[in-house]
Amino acid sequence: MEHFLELFITVILKVALPLIECTIKVIKCRLKIIEAKKKSAASTPKKHQRSSVRRHRKR
């Protein structure tokens, strides 16, 4: 039983924790991308947005 517990803890420390850290990094990166998109959408002029809508309607 002790061997199983040691093995279980080792697996958690070597596999699960790095996966959790990686997942957190991915989430942070996605949040940065979303923030950048919001900033760029807020800073673009309205004419540009309208022209893209017109082009889409022509198709």
C-alpha cells in the first residue's frame, strides 16, 4: 500500500502539476489575445468596420 501511495504522489508531482501549469499559461495567453482584440476593435475607425460589412454582403 505504501508503494502505491508513493507511486501515486510521484505521478501527480511529475505529470499532473506540469499539465496544470501549462493549462494556466494557455489560459493567460488566450486572455491576452482577447484583450488585444478588444483594444484593436475599439481603436479601429467605424468606416473600416462598415466597409468590411459591405464586402461581406456582396458575397
